[in-house]
Amino acid sequence: MSLKLYKLALKLTEKILIKNPDDYKTYILMARILEELNEIEQAMMAYKMAHKKENLKI
């Protein structure tokens, strides 16, 4: 996938999280996109948020 599509996908996940900030699956998707963009620190933060949000549902 091209770099432009990853950046577009990142913007879409940000919009989804604005509407539903407790959706842990979207945080996981965001983290995977950030990994592909070589934004490792931000990806780790997104994984941590996903873990936090998932534990709130239990």
C-alpha cells in the first residue's frame, strides 16, 4: 500500500475515535497503521490506549 493510503487511513481512524473514543479495536488499527508509517512510539501509545480501553469493558 502506498504511503498516501496509510496517511488517509490514519486520518479516518482519528475521525472514528472522535465519534467513539472507547473503541479499542480502532486503537489497534491505528497502531498498526502507525507501525507501517514507522511511527513506533506513537504506535506503542495507541496499543497502550487499546489495552486500557479494552480493560474498561470487562
